[in-house]
Amino acid sequence: MSQPRAPLARLLACLLAWLLRTALRAASRLVPLPRRHGYHKNNNNDDKGGRGGDDRRNGREFGADDVVLITGGGRGIGRWLALEFARQGAGKVVLWGRTEETLRSTCAEVRQAGSDCWYFVCDVSDRHAVYRQAQVTRQKVGEVTVLVNNAGVVAGHSLLNIEDEALLSTEHVNVLGHFWTLKAFLPSMLSCGHGHIVCVSSVLALAALPGAIDYCTSKAAAFGLMESLSLGLESTPGVRTTTVLPYLTDTDMFRGVKPRFPWLFPPLHAELVARRTVEAVKREEAVVFMPRSMVLLVLMKSLLPQAAVDEIYRFMGNYTCMNSLHVQS
């Protein structure tokens, strides 16, 4: 009696996958985006646009006095974030990263986009380097008003196949790096009652994959950090937080990863992730899923029995998609 269950489970998985695709496609424009803070309307604008209107007229605007610091700002999502903040009017953009060549190139692009830009070579996993470069940033640029913790690495292995040093590197950059930058820049935001902290996490923080245990663990930790921090800032309304949870993005970090059904969940473009992130900062959104349908995916994972989730993951290729990852040096 136990043998027919496997084909039946696979059939159920196929059916659920089809239903999931249909539901997610239909709901992607209907799922409301979570907010903790709400947003403030400009005095000269009424909220008449509804869901299809221009959200940029609501919330905060960036100006010449804003200092936006982006870790991992030389390439990938960080590069596009720097360009988008510049396009949205941020007066000063600061890039931190480990590769001077990419930092220099992105810095030049940001200046062409109209913002003043500086870059500093800094490994966020080194707390002494973070504190040292934070002081240099204050002296040369000014107090940071928007901190974007974007730097991230991935080893892309199972627990028993990952080297200890690679595991430590991921956790130090993706988790502890957030602690060091927060300790360096949050006090000044609290002192002046103004600031915004952004965490570029991942939907894998809430729906993990095998084969990337270091990355999934680190992103879950970063999500927990931001949730706790956000609750702790309730008494300081001028300091906001935004946690971004994107799906697979077409950057070098995950080069080679191929979902089984890319037509169902195509990889996101880094430029789109950056634009949506900056919009979320302007609207003071607390949590952002990209695409929005990921909310339903996480909900489904939480409600279905584990056996059903396993079959869906297997059918969709989630157990093997990380096998083709080309780890970035």
C-alpha cells in the first residue's frame, strides 16, 4: 500500500505547482506590501493614484544633505542602488567595497548621474576597518543619513561540503557586517532623530534552499536582526528601516543558477531590484518582497505539510538548482 503514494504525491505536486503558478501570477499585483511605518503625504498632493499611481510622490524625498552609504557598492545590486539614489536626488553617495577597481568605476557613473560620490575600500567583516572607515567617511563626507547594508557573499555548498573558512566568511560579511555598520552609524541617526537603514536580504531568509546553507542561514539572521531592530526603533519615529527580500537576481553572485522553470519565476534584473528598493525607502516600507507574489510562496510553505513542500521543491528543481552555481571569487 505504500508504493502508490510516491506517484500520487508527484501528481499532487504537479497540480499544486500549476495552481501556484496561476495564483501567483494573478495575485502578484494584488498582494499589499507590508508596512510598519506607513507614509506621509506631501502637503501639495492628494493620494488619488490608487494602486496604479506614481508612488514616488508619497513619503520622503532625497536632497543635497542626504548622505547615502552603500556597502558592496561597486557592482551588482549595489552599483544599481548607487545610480538609482543619485537619480532620485541624493546629494552624496558613498560606496564601500573590497575591490577598488569596481568602486572607482561605479563612483564615476554616479558622478555622471548628478551626485557627489566617494568610495572607500572596506571589508565589512572586519569591525576595526568598519569603525576606521566610518570615521573617515564622517570627516570627508558628513554624517550618514541612509545606510544600505547590501554587501554579501555565498559559498553555495551543503553543510558537510563547505569549508570552515568559507562558512565563516559568509556569516561575517552577511551578518556581522550589519552589526558593525549599525554600531558605527546608528548612534548619529538616533542623536539627530533622522535616518534610514536598509537591509538587502533575500526571500531565502524565509524559504531556504539546500545547497546554499551558508547563504540561507545568513539571510535569515539578517532578517531577524532587522525585525528586532525595527521593533526597538518604535520610540524613534524619525529613524526608519526597510528589509528587502528579492527572489533570485541576475548578478555574478548567483551566476550559473538555473531554475527548472524560468518561465514561472524568472530571475530579477538587478536594476529593477534597486529601483524598487529606493522606492520602498521613499515610501518608508518596512518589508518588501520581490516580486510581491513571494508573500504567497512563503505563506504556502508555512501552511502545507512538509511532505507536500518536499514534493513541490523536488518537482520545481529546488534541490538541484544550486549545483550549477559558479562561485564568484
